Amino acid sequence: MQKLLIYCVISASLLTAGCSTVDTVKSWGTAIGNAVPNLLNGTPLMYRQEIQQGNIITQEMINKLHPGMARRQVKYIMGTPLLMDVFHQDRWDYFYSIKKDSGSLIQERISLSFKEDKLTKIEGDFRPTPASNTLETKKEIIVQVPDHEVDEQGFFSRTLEKMGLVADGD
């Protein structure tokens, strides 16, 4: 019983001593102090989930927008805006951010302005590309698929034929 008590006291003192050294190193404020809390960040076995927030914005979506579009058309293309300001109802703000597992942060923003329920201005990280660069103006390629022969024999007829029990065409 005495040995058990001694082991418990020793393990408890080691645990508390270990915690106090981490706090002591943190308080140094040096590069070593910053390295201890981030020790596991580079470990390959640690999984860090990507965090996405807001509306996904792509260049293809922006290319579909043009001045004079109605609000419902813009909403169909872009989705519901993240921010609809009560004081500026003629402006829709779309914001997207993603924090990668490596720690890098990507942020994209677009603001759409309306006048008399029609799109007038696009501001932000994306700009519509000229019509010559879009896929819609490229020529359409028509591919003709050749007809294939239809086998009128059923499964069992083909199986019996392969086994040699029935002659071809019977």
C-alpha cells in the first residue's frame, strides 16, 4: 500500500512539473516559447479541417453577369448574398473565405450595385472577362456516335451457343 502511495505522489509531481515548465517556456517570449505550443502543427498525423465561410465565388459566375440584369437573375447565378445591408438595399455583398489546413487564409469579396432593380456595377476581387475569352462564344463541336449492331439473341441463347450446345442461328 505504501508503494502505491509513493508511485501516485511521484507521478502527480511529475505531471504538475511538466505543466509548469510549458508555462515557464511560454512566458519567456522567445522563439522557443512560441515553438512549444505549435510543436504539433507540423506533425503529419494531425488533421486540420479546412474552414469555409460565405458564398463560393468563381470567375465563371462573374462572367455570366452583365449590366441590366434583374435581381432575381443575379440571385439565380450568384446565390443569396451573405450581406444585405438594411441601409443600402441596392448593394449586395458576397464574401468567401477559406482557411487551409496549412494555415493560409484565402479571402474573396464582390459587391454588386443595383439601380431600379437592375445590375449597374460590379466591384471586388473579380472582373468580368471579355466575351471573346468565354466558352459561350466558342464554336460548338458536334460529335456523331456510330450505330452499333443490336444483338437480338437473349442471354441464354448466347450462353448455349458459346457452350456449343446450340448451332449458330438456331
